[in-house]
Amino acid sequence: MRPTVPDGPPHRQGRALRPSDASGRLTFLLGAAERIPLPDGGVDCLFSVEAAQHFRDPAGFAREAARVLRPGGRPALTTFFARTPAAARTLPTVLPPYADGLDVPHVVDEVAATLTAAGLGEVQVRSVGDGVWTSYDRYMAQQPELRDEWPRRYLTAYETGLLDYYLLTAGAD
């Protein structure tokens, strides 16, 4: 891979990695979610997969998503979120990644509201946990070093209503 730096103001720059055999249609960027290194209105789709649980500023990400999407563009955000504010307060007592600050217990409806507040329309929230948590737990159970450790608690957190795995989509106006 050969690194390139996109044109633009320094605070908007990131490192783009483009496979040498790529047709130029796919570019991987390294940058902060709150400062996406893309030009205004420059993309049709924006995907965030299992990253939002680490965002310290989901509203900053939402504003950046609205900024970089072309009219009619679509963001898709998927990860696990707390179902309610009470669940968000409880998650750090159940799962170490929340207790140590690696994950932030964002409430799904609050994250969806940040997309709307940023000017994105047609915000949809869909639970996909039924297709995630049982399989995840089954996989963790097969790992001898993890069989009785905290990664197995995600299924319990899901089953007790603390968190779920969601797909959030929206549209840029």
C-alpha cells in the first residue's frame, strides 16, 4: 500500500491508504471521527462499523457525517449501544470495557438524535442483536482463554435489556 495525504486544510487531512492494484474507487482513511479527512459533500456513503462505542463526541461525528455526505448520501452506523439512560449507568458495573473507559455507554436514541440535530434526515434505528449476540457468545465459549471471562457477559447484558446491537441509517438532504 502507498500512503497519500489528501489536499485540504491541515485539520482536515488524514492519511489515505490505497491498495496499489485498486481502481481508485476505494480509499481507506485514517482520521478522527470528529474531524473526518474528507472534503465537504464529497462522499455518497459513510460506514462506521463497531467504532461509535469509542466515540467521545457522537455529535461531532454526526456533524462531520452531514458535512462530508453529498445530498442524497447515506451514513450507516453499526455497533452496540445502551438501550436506556439507566442501562448506560449500569453497563460500567457489568462490562470492564465500559468501566475502564475504552467503551462509552451511549444511549441509542441519543445517538440517533445527534444525527437528526446535525441535519441528517430519515434517521432509522434497527435492532440487529438477534443476529449478533448468540453467535458472538457461542464463539467466545469456544475460546478456552475466554470461556469464563467478561466477553461472555455481552449476551447477558443483551438478554437483560442493558444493550443491543443496532444499525442506524440516515439520509443527507
